Amino acid sequence: MRLKYSVTLSSFRKVEERFEKVLETLSNQGFDAVEMFGEPNKVNLKALNQTFHSFDLPVCGITGMWGSVTDAGRKRKLLSLDSDTVAYSEDYVRSCVKMCDLLGGLETNLCLFADDEFVAFDRNHGEVRADQKERLLKRAIPTLSKLSRFAEDYGIQLLLEPLNRYNTPYCTTAKDAVSIAKELNRDSFGVLLDTFHMNIEEDSIEQAIVKSRGLLQHIHFADNNRKMPGSGHIDFQLVVESLSRIDYDKYITFEPNLTNKGYEKATKDGLEFIKTIERNI
């Protein structure tokens, strides 16, 4: 088993460190790549590409900025009933695909958000009715099919990432994402799982991974407290063993919350924690 290790640069947005210094640190720590956050209109892509090359850190993909993570992210809703909102969201996905292509990446993720009035319920104790979820997700199929064809023209994969119910209650489990991917049945459309969200939503993280065999193209690692693996209670030994069971050999991208103090130790220790598990399997 040979896994590849990346870290998402969105985790460093609150770290008051020069971008070049962060990349130098990550390269020296042994990361194989980085995952760039998807705000194409806020960066100079040509200069950014040169910077990545100077530190010999390829970009494995683009992580979409969906939901409350940014002000713009709140407007990105592929499940909206408003055609202008859907068109705006589609344009965002296309711009991320182009960004991914320009930076030499392989994939970009997307998440399924709907209009706020559809999620006005007690998320602490309730969940969306199965028929309501199924109806909305089916509405997304034509849009996702169109976007996957666009991505295919650039040689980029679109990866659907389930989020926990406190982000969006419509695509929350591996089963939801796998169902959509199977219905689309396109090589340019797969699944991305995230251990932080899985810890909240899945009955069994192990079974979620195993049942995603063949469609799982990327996985995000963060512990239950959104820190680097090894700092919480998720059983990453079982997670890595489950990946081994399905012969997973793609990227693991770490997606922790990081602060100024001690980020170097956090990323180094978390990476070594997972590498040690991998070596012993």
C-alpha cells in the first residue's frame, strides 16, 4: 500500500505566515502535494503556479468553497429552485475546473446546498425526510451530468463530497454520494469522503469506505475535533485499514483547523501519525 499525502491550503487562511514559508514547511515535512482552495477570481493563477513549482509541490486538486466558509460560498447552491442561483453555482464549478487544469490538478470537489427555506428544521434532532432528499437529489442529476461533461473536456474529475447535516442535510453520507455517482455513471464523476463529516453521519466509517469501492477518488482526513489525525477519537487505524481493503492508492488530504501557534508541529505530527499506521499495515 502506497498512499499519497496532501494538505488543503484552506486550512492556512488564518495562519499569519508568508505563503512561501508555509509551502517550504510542508515540502520539508514530506507532503507529496497540496490542495488549493477554489477562489479562482482572487488569485493570480500564473504566479501561483510558478510558486508551487518552485517548492516542487504539485497541486492534486481544488477544494470548492461551499456554504458558510466564505460569503461567496453561501450563494453557491446547485440545488436551488432559483435558476439564476443555479447558473451562478454552475459557473463557479466551471471556473474551478479551469483553475484545476491551469494548476495541473486532477480533481475538484463539489457539495450540494439548497435554498435556506428548505432546511428550516431542527438539525440537532431531526433530518430531512427520505422522499424529500431523494426528490431534490434527483433534480441535481441533469446539472451534475452537464458539469461532469464539461470537466471531462479538461481531463478533470468532479468529486461529490457529502457533508454533515449541520452544513447541508441533503447529501450527508457515502450512500447518498455513491447513489448519485452510480446514476451519472461517468468516469469524470466520483466521490470524495471526509472523516470529520463521516464521524457525525456514518453508522460505520469502515463500511462507508468499503461500499465506496471503485468510486472513491479522494479522501479528506481530520479528527473529530477538526484537528490533525491523532488529536481526537476517530480510529484512523481502522480508516487506513479500510482504505487498504479497497486497494486505495490515491491522495489523502489533511483538512484541519490550524492556528498561528504550533501549526508546524500539528502538520508534522499528524502526517507522521498516519504514515506510521500505513507502514505497519
